[in-house]
Amino acid sequence: MNQSDRAGNYTLSSVGGEESRAFLPKPLPPYPPLDLDAEHYELMEKSTLALGRLDGLSTLLPDTSLFLYFYVRKEALLSSQIEGTQSSFSDLLLFESEEAPGVPVSDVTEVSNYVAAMDHGLKRLRGGFPLSLRLIKEIHEILLSKGRGSDKSPGEFRRAQNWVGGTHPGDALFVPPPPERVMESMGNLEKFLHEERIPVLTKAALAHVQFETIHPFLDGNGRLGRLLITFLLCAEEALREPLLYLSLYFKTHRDGYYNLLQRVRTDGDWEGWLKFFLTGVRDTAEQAVNTARSILDCFDEDRKRIETLGRTASSALRIQQLMQRSPIVSIPKAAESTHMTYPTAARALTKLVQLGLVRELTGRERNRLFVYDGYVKILGEGTEPIKEQ
């Protein structure tokens, strides 16, 4: 077999009377089978160990839900940035606290949809629903429910030819399968998702490429394809909580990511893609554990500094605990959430500002907002919007 035919073959597709060559992927697993060398096996071992340490994070964190809450939002932000949104971590927090973000609301809405789609998928999986085409459609419907892409048939496989790059299929970088072959290709992928003989990390790596190659929806394929990795790891109980997110790795290596996806299609290079993917799992899992430790150290060091405040220490500590869950607060929200009076909450926030732990965001005299600076900086590492060349 020609290696370039390993991932699939071309078929003709017609758009507006113009014929183009659309790529039709072969069912997984690849044939000939993966040719894994010593480097692959070493990477597999290291990435599996790193994933195990990440799964044990719940024993390290006093409140796993707190870390998860913001980690899911970080992933949503990064995955949407790969698609071109410009919102930052602070923009998302402002949006969710019903304060105006500094970017177009459509950008932040897209990120918020991603969070909702993630939550829905996990609830369904934990309720015993299988990772299936029906669930993938449900997640897609939520992903495109509001804002950009909401007019692109949310929750429905495409009935028209799409393409990647270029202005029309004839000059595109890549043309996915014709619409009449989408259901067949997705049906084959669904069967592969339940293949029991393949290690879960290998399965997640192959399934991600296959999903992106099929490109089954008119919009949102990149974001849903990255979500699929996490859902598969949770469905197969490789992770108890959705703590592995590869979007920062894909964002950092964006050119390599897209080039390797294309090399699978053009050269059948599944092995090159798998090395890249396993390296990403290893690095991302280790980074997540380090981030959790940094957050715990931040909370502990700040608590010790607050305890030196004397009489106001008690109220300031309560504000710090609140801001671990809501890193951006107003004085009325702080007072209401901690059951303090307005003056007491205002004094506590002022003390935290004086200690350099909290920063006032608005520069206004009224309706001021305060951010837990060190904490948000740790959470937001790597989430700066991508600057186009």
C-alpha cells in the first residue's frame, strides 16, 4: 500500500458546478498498523505516568471543584483563541460577573458556550450516557447556541461541502468528505471510540485527527474536536475529573499542530502525530500539577500575610476565601457573599489592596471592581490572545 493512501483516499465533490478533490478517511485503526519505535513507547510511558499524577490531583487540592471551575474556563478560552477570538481570562471573569468585558461580547459568548458544552457532556457521561454521535450533536448544539456560528446548523451534521483554507474548494488547503459521506465516516468513528483493544491515549490521539478530517459540522469542528479528547479520557476513566486540556499546547505549537494534522492526510504519518500528541499530554499534565501547587502556595503565603493585619485580619481572610471562588468582586458583592456590612467589606478590601494582594480594576470612585491579582495571573498564564503575524 502507498503510504499516502494509508489515512484515506480522494473522491470528487461538486460545489456550485466546480469539482474538487475531497478527502475520504479510512476507518480507524490505521492499516498498516502503527509502527511504534522505542521513542514512542518511552513517550507513552511518561505521558501515562503524568496523566496518573494529574488524576491524583484531588488528593493534593483541598477543593478540586475550585481548581476545575477555573481550569475549564481556561481551556475554553484557549480553544476559542485558536479559532481567532481575542478575549482574555479577565474578560471571561468580567462577563460571568455581569461586568462589561474589554472585547466584543461575541468573543466572550463563544467561550461561555464552550464551558456550557463541557458541563453538559460531562453530566451526560456521568449519568451513564455513552460517548456517541447523539451526544456529540448535543454538545455541538450548545457550543453554537449563541453568538458566532449560531446560524450554522447547531447540532446537525453538515449537508453542504466545507473546506479549510482558501476562498473555495478549488484553492483550499484541505477539503473534507462530501456531505453525503459524513454520516458513514462518523459512524465508523463512533465504532472506533468503543474499541477496547487500543490504549486510551492512542485512541484519543487518533480520534482527534479523524474528527478534524471528517469536519462533520459547518462550524465549531476545532473546538469540539479538542473537547472530544477530554470526554474520551473521562468516559474511559483515565481521568476522574476533566483536568487534561491540550489547547495551550496546541496554541503554543499552532503551526506544528496544523502541519501534523495535514501530514496524516497527505503522507499517512500517524506516528509523527502520535509523538506530538503524547508529548503534549506529558507536558500539559505536568504543567497542570505545577499550576495547582502554585495556586496552593499563593493562597497559603497570602493567608500568612493577612494574618498579620490584627483586628481586620478575620474579615480580610473571609474576603480572600471569597475571591478564591470569585477572583473579581465589587464591594456590594463581597459584603453580600460574606454577610458583612458594606463598610466592613470595604475596609477589608482596602487592606488587601494595601498588602498588594488585590488590585482595583476600574480607577473609579464608585462601582469599583477588585481582582485577586496573583491568583488570576497564575490562572491566566498562556491565555494572552494570539497575535496574528
